[in-house]
Amino acid sequence: MKLFVIEGGTSVAPDSVFEIGPAAPTREDVKAEAARRVRQSGYEDWRIRQFVTGVAMPVALRYLQMQISFVAEALSRLERIPDDFRSDTYWPSL
């Protein structure tokens, strides 16, 4: 026989497990995705190489980093960040 506990007007079995869906995306999630994309582009390697050797990184790579930052800022400012914010449709590519 199962015992039920009434909490807040609902019947809850003490040993039951509730599945909670994924949380809504946060600004930190968007920033992490942007950082992942910048890292994947090789931007940091080129930035360090430019600092050490003085040879400028490709303009396209600097422009890509700027675009990724812009998208991250725009997505972060939305009232509700889309669940599929990691989709390539939102982000620029080389």
C-alpha cells in the first residue's frame, strides 16, 4: 500500500520520481556557445601568434570573432532565448 502526502493541494507519492524538462537557456549558455565557436575557429591561436611574431591574423578570422560576439550579445538580450540557440542558423561561419 502506497502512502500519499498532500502538498499544496496535490497528491504526491513520497517515493515517486519527477522528471523535470530542460531549463530554459540562459545568457551564460549563449556566452559559452559563443566561446566554444571562437575557440573552434582557431582565433586564440592566431591572436597569440600575432602577439609573438607580429604577423597579423587573417582579417576574415577577426571579422568572424566580431560576428560571433554580436550574435551572442543579440541572443542574450532576447526576452526568451530560443531553445535551439546552438543551431548554425543563428551563428556565422567562415
